[in-house]
Amino acid sequence: MNAATIQQRILKKIKRVFGPGLVTGASDDDPSGIATYSQAGAMFGLDTLWTAVFTFPLMAALQEMCARIGLVTNKGLIGAIRIYYPKWIVRLIVVVSFTAIVLNISADLAGMGAVCNMLIPSVPAPFFSIGFGVVLSYFIVVLPYAKISMYLKWFCLSLLCYIIVPFLLQQDWKAVLHAAFVPKLIWSREYLLIVIGILGTTISPYLFFWQTSMEVEEVEDRKLVVDKRIIQGMQKDIRSGIFFSNLVFFFIILSTGTVLHRSNVNGIETVDQAAMALKPLAGDLSYLLFAIGVIGTGLLAVPVLAGSLSYMVSETMSWQEGLNKKFHEAKGFYFVMVVSILTALCINFTGISPVRALVLTAIMYGLTAPLLIFVILLVSNNKKIMGDYTNSTWSNIMGITAFLLMVAAGIMLVFM
């Protein structure tokens, strides 16, 4: 066996370990997520820690439904909805999701530019944002995303530093466990807004589109015949990916709640304040470590966001689609991705703070998620579409819980 064959086998094994579920989980901890979780920890200490535990089964169930829809129908989420439901539902989903996703891309690029400016203050943050946007647009068109993501995922490991920080400081672990498993509700506008923001950035609508389409491409690439074994493998992949995401989410709140809240930093307005949470571990290098995490997750998440938008538009317009296709095979698909990134860059010049934009994005997702969750429940329970692979009782309980929770969050947000 030659070296090239060994290398190919190793790459195949890595790809199977780092499946679509892990990419989804890593993308969920994008700069928007980091900003929202950091803000929650700084403002309320451990009082929002329970959200990391509470959202895990909800998110895992929703992503599993989306993945199952992709595997069974061999179509993306919008493609499946378009065939079996009225066109106005498709148009409403696309319109509602478009603004939130473009703002999310803008916020992530702004956050990436801000952390670079933190390291090199002589260069304005927008220049870095533009650089990231242009470079990502180029590589999205030229290189296969599967190849890019396989390398970018390693940058996200810097987020594991948040797991170490709480163990370097004096902790009341009994209080931590209590905060994690006993929900605490504070009836104040700020607390409810940050909880809605957490729900929005965790149960993110763009991930529904992404997960469904990635499973379709996985089936096509590996020429799989969908059966119970494939479904079970997908479920395992989803659970591990979402577990990784929520583990990081949990420890970001715990770290910022321990380091920042205790130091009376009760709000984060700049990225260097957020980076202070890593100071017990990295000292003066905390800014570098934080920057690597934000840039790594941003580079991974922006193509996911733009790709989700492209899948939505392409399926609506019946265009050729897929990150497994080359540019000349799916010009419209890649055009939407590039335009969404360039549009997002324009928003960066409105003067809004990157941290505020990131948290605002999470809140917008909190408003758009209920519609999508409702439609996903309809599709995944439709025997004409799913055959023998409709939702289990547990999936329906989790899905309905997520729907009601997001509806309640949206109503509270409107009244506030």
C-alpha cells in the first residue's frame, strides 16, 4: 500500500468522523453565538447557564428531523416544501429568512474584522472584514467546501479553551450544577432579551436548511441507499455535533460569568472585553486565542450561512445547486452566495457595533424560527413525504416544545 492510498484512507476516516452534524454544531458557535453567550455570562453570571442544557435535546431533535427529510426525500428543505405545500409558504420562508441570514453574515464578518483590529489597531476593522469577505467569496467559488471545512474545523478547537478556564478559578461547583439544571427566570427586559437571543442563536433557522441539503449531498457523494442503519448513523452524528456545540456554549457562559461578571464587567460592548474571559488561561495571549476562535468559527460559518441562503433561493427557482458542484455547473447557486456576502459587507458601513449586531442577529432568529419549526414538523410527520420515517413521539414532543418556546419568546419580544 503506497503513501497516497494511506493518505486517502485517513482523509476518508476523518471525513466520516467530521460529518455534517459536527460541521453544523461548529457553525452554531459562530461569532454571533460567542458574542451572545459572552454577553449572557457577563450580564447575569450563571443565571442563564441552564439554557445550554435545556436547548440540547430541542436542537438535536430539530436537526435530526431536517437531516431525515434530506435523506428520505433526497431534496433540500425548501425543495421538499415546494413540492407538497403551497408556493406562498415557500416565498414567506425565503423572505423572512433572507434578512436575518444576510445580517448574520454581516455581523460575523464585522466580528472577525473587530478581533483583527484588536490585534493590529493600526488597520481599521472594516478593511479586515472586506478582506475576509473577498477571500471567502473567491475560495467558495474555486475550492470544494468539503476540503475547506475539513481544515477550518481545527481552528474551532481554540474554543475548547473556554472549557479549561473555569477549572483554573475557584468555583462553587454545587452552584454551577444547580444553575445548569434548575432554570432561573428573572422578569426583567434585559434578562428576557438575552434568553431570547440565546434561543435564537442556538436554534438558528439557517442550520435547518444547511443540515437538510448537506445530507442530500452526503447521499449523492457516497452513493448511499437510505435504510435504518444510515438513519441511525445520521442520528449519532447529529447528537455528537450538537453536544459539542452546546458544551462550548455552556462553558462560554460559565467562563464569562466567572471572569467578567465577578469583575463587575456587566456588559460587553467591544471584542477585547469578551476576550478578557480567557485571561486566566492565556494571560496576555488571551486576545490572540479569542481572535483565532472567532476567525476560525467565522470562516467556517459564513460559507454555511451563504450556502443556506443559496440552497433556499436555488430550490425556489429550480436552479442547479450544491457545494459538491463546480461553478460552471451551478452558476446561480454560487452567484447568490457571493452576492449575499458582498451585501453583508455593505451593512458593515452603517456604523453599528459588531457586538450589538451579533446579538441583534440572534434576536431576529428568535422571531423567524417558529415559522420554520412549524413547517418542519408538518413535513416530517407527513407520510406521503416521509413514508416509514415519520417522527417518533419523542421527536414530536421536542419539536412542539421548541415551537411553543420560540412562539412565546417572539411574543415577549414584540411586547417588550
